[in-house]
Amino acid sequence: MCGIVGYIGYRKAFPIVIKGLKRLEYRGYDSAGVMLYDGKDLLVCKTKGKVSDLEERCVDESTSEATIGMGHTRWATHGVPNDVNSHPHLSNSGELAIIHNGIIENYEPLKKELISRGYTFKSDTDTEVLINLIEDVQKTEKLKLGKAVQVALNQVVGAYAICVFDVKKPNEIIVARLGSPLAIGVGENEYFIASDASPFIEYTSNAIYLEDEEIAVIRLGKELKVRKIQDDSRVDPYIQKLQMNLEQIEKGGYDHFMLKEIYEQPSVIKDTYRGRLLADQGIVRMAGIEDNLERFLNAERILIVACGTSWHAGLVAEYIIEEFTRIPVEVEYASEFRYRNPIINKGDVVIAISQSGETADTLAAIKLAKENGAFVFGVCNVVGSSISRETHAGAYTHAGPEIGVASTKAFTTQITVLSMIALRIAQAKGTLNHTEYRRYLQELELIPEQVKEALKTNDVAKEIAGVFKDSPNCLYLGRGYNFPVALEGALKLKEISYIHAEGYPAAEMKHGPIALIDEMMPVVVIAPKQGHYDKVVSNIQEIKSRSGKIIAIVTKGDTQVRDLADYVIEIPETTDALSPLITTIPLQLLSYHIAVMRGCNVDQPRNLAKSVTVE
């Protein structure tokens, strides 16, 4: 969703804010804007488009000596992406400025009430309603800015992370959050504000992450004050040491973040199981599982809730967990789960999966599960995120920052964590014999090297991409463990190249999709030599007989599929259950190269944002 950046201190604010916005642009790039205060004038510059467009427009602002500033990069919710709807927004008096990530659900009745009081509005946004509500409270009740913000927020319904500035209080910024992340960097006589820590990691390693329903008054030269929005109670802020480093959020010589993140997968998978998996000793251990092992062993069923790519990782986990532990598993879209009055029992374990740890629908599903007495376990990538705090226990993936909007390394590290969970439960339950258990541990330990080998398919993937880059449609087929990989492969192509693609179980093809197949339809078939291989071969023959163009992902040395397919990508052999970690690699590369050849913005695909913090 939207990215917010703020600075108050002794440095020039503009370059800090602009650089910070560029690092947060993965959160939204429909429009961007900046506000500066130089002690005399409130300068606002904003535009439709990306942060680079903003930088070009703000020529005058770029020379400002202002040491206070706020910036915003937008993913549009209320109001089309244009200059007027861009943030920051000013109040009617021009004295208050706001940037906002989130959504105010009851903005319409609030807007009508404010119009009746004489307020006018330039934009279609819910954010402009909020800043004028704050001004109205401030004036009618004669309150200080911090208190006025608090009172106003008690009148709104929705989600927000906000920064508010008042020209009458030039050494102060008010921030607050509910449902959207907000980090405060604490330096020497300076403060940084951002949606995540990436905008300020070169300036300070000290960060405070606001909790839901907290408001903070940030003043120069004074101690940070944090209070609860609802009851005004004081909160002692906890300062964390940042784990992130600058290298992790730079491209490191790659053309795109997505490509860098694809190639990081051997190392991040190893980082994810490092210290948790000791194959030679027959040990797999995670604190979140060990401390709650009985809850998993006694689980009547496991419910997995997630969105997007994380949902596909959940589908892979369904196959693995059921196979290894014999515990029934259901996988739900978090957005549907929370709205369909689901049956949740106290004996259920709910696993919530999210890269960012901030996905609004997944958070809402977690709260629903907890209210119904289920034990909730989180799998996410971002330390200190909302999901990591809301769940009873959890396990972090160690993928490092994922900047590319289309998820790659998050997917494989999520599967790695979920596989380890399944293996540990199976060992404790005795549902895997000792020999099988040890074999799987050894196979998992080898995965980084096999992923490294799978990455050598890059040139072949690029060659195939050149053939099919102009195809209007594409079909992805897989069976068993690789059916979710087919779904994920199709999603990657849709996300970054804007080609219509569908993933299907291979056997379901003849129940409808086979009608689409002709000489113009590329069909990607995931066909490693394991599990349902013979059945997949039959499915390929059905496609071939209808003149479909077949791109096959096969085990190295395969001859049977090679003879049938038009194009072949070879991958190293691994066990059936862990094959998604390998088969997904060439599909990521194929999508990437097609998108590049089509001239698409790979890291920032249209209409998308990395972290969906609104419902």
C-alpha cells in the first residue's frame, strides 16, 4: 500500500525524504508528493506518477534548506491517481499537512458533516477528510495538535498510518497507526519516520515500531512520547536494533530487484534452515514449534490462511503436512475466510502466511481465529511486523528484504519453513519412519545447491521467452505437489508481463481448458520424473494431438517428455515433496524475461503494491 517517509532534525530534509520514497516505492507508485517546512513557508510538491517524476517536478523544493519534511508514494484507493489526489494533503487553513497509508471507511458521513460546517475539498480522497476533521477538532475544542489528532482518530473507522504537521508547531510531528505499519528511527537529535526501516538504515540502527492504536508526539530535543489512542494511557516505547543492512536493499549489479531476488534463493533458503536443520544429527528444531508442540500434535485440523503467492505456498504445505503428519489441512484465502462465518474450533491450529506480516485480510483472519479459541502460528519475513505480534507463536523466514513486487524468494523460503514444520511434527507423531525422516532432512539440506543448478536454466528460459513474449494467453499445468507451482507460475506471468495465464491441475485440462488449445496456445507443463509422471505424459500427448505448443519442465536426462515437447527446461532431481522448491525457479526466470522483452516494469508492475494493508 502507500509508503510514508518523514524527517525532523538538523539535516536537509528533501534528499532524505526522496531517497526514502524510492526505497518504499514497492508499496505503491500511482503518485508521489513531498512537504517541506523551512521555518517560514510550507512547501508542497506532488504529482501523478513515480518518485522520479516527483524529483523532476520539485526543482525549487530540492534546493530548500528545510530540516522538516514528509513524503508519500501512493497506491490509489479513494480517488483516481492524479496530482490533486496525491499526498500530502493540507487542511482548509493551509496550516496542517498529512500523509496517510490506509483507508478511512466512514469518510463519507464525516465529509458531509464537515461540508455542512463550511469545509471545502479539492480531492476525492479519504485523507483530505481526515486532515480537515483534525483541524475542526483542534479549533472547536481548542486542543493541542497531538490531542486533536487523538480525538479525531477516535471518530474514524478504518486503517491508517499517518504523519501530521502543523506550521504553528514547527518542531513537532504527530504520528499514529492502526492496521498499517509505522517505524520511527531514533538518531542523535533527529527522528526518522517510515513505513519500514529501509529509508533510514544508513542513519540509525535504533527503531521504534508503533503498535496498533498508538500515537506518538515527536519533538526535537525532547523524549519521544507514546500514548494509546483510545484511553490516553502512557506507553513505554521499546527501541529495537535493526537487523537490516544497506546492501540488502540495493540492486547489487542486477538490472532488477526481481532478478537479484531470484538469484538470492540458494543463500536465503540456507539462511532459513540455518541453525534449525541439522541433517547429519537428524534434528529439525524451531523455537515456535518446540514451545507449542503439543498444540500441533493434538490438532484436529490445520487451517492455513494467506493471500496471493503466500496462498500458493500454503497449498504446497497442505500436500506436505498431510503426507507427513496425517493431520487434515485446509487452505483458505484470508479475504474469504474472514467473511464467510467459518467453522473454527478450539482444537484447530491456524497457520497464517505473509511475506510482509502486514496483509490486512490475513491480520483480520488471525483475529477471528483467536476470538474463536484457535491456536495461531505465523510464518512471515519481516521482524516486528503486525502478524508476528498478533500470532501466539511463529517462525520467521530469513529471506531478507523483498523489494520486487512479484514475490519470488519469499515463496521458496515459506515452503522451506513449512516443510520443516511438517517434518518436526511427523517425527514427534511417528507418522514418518526414521529412515524416511532422515532422507527428507538430507534432501532439504541439498536444496540450495539444487536451486543453484536450476538457476543455470536462465539462458534457456530467456530463449523460450523470446518465442512466446507476444502470446496473449498461456496455460500452466501441474499435478500433485506441482499443481500449486502451476498456479504460482501463472500468477508470476500475469503480475509482471500482463499476459493472461491460468494454472490448472493437469488432469483437469480435459474438463474444459482443452477447448482453448491450438497452435497459438503455449502450455507450460511441470513434469519432473516422479509421482504422477506417466499421467502427466498422457496429458502432454493430449495437448500435442491438438497442436498446442508445449514448454516442459523436466528432470535432467528425461527422454520421454523431451520427445513430445517443443521446448524443454531441465532441472535437477529431488524428492517429490520438495520438488516445488526447484520447479518454480525456471518459471520465475521465464516470467522475468518475458516481462523485460515486453518492456514492462518488472519491479513495479501496474496497479500492484507489495504489501496490501487495506481490505
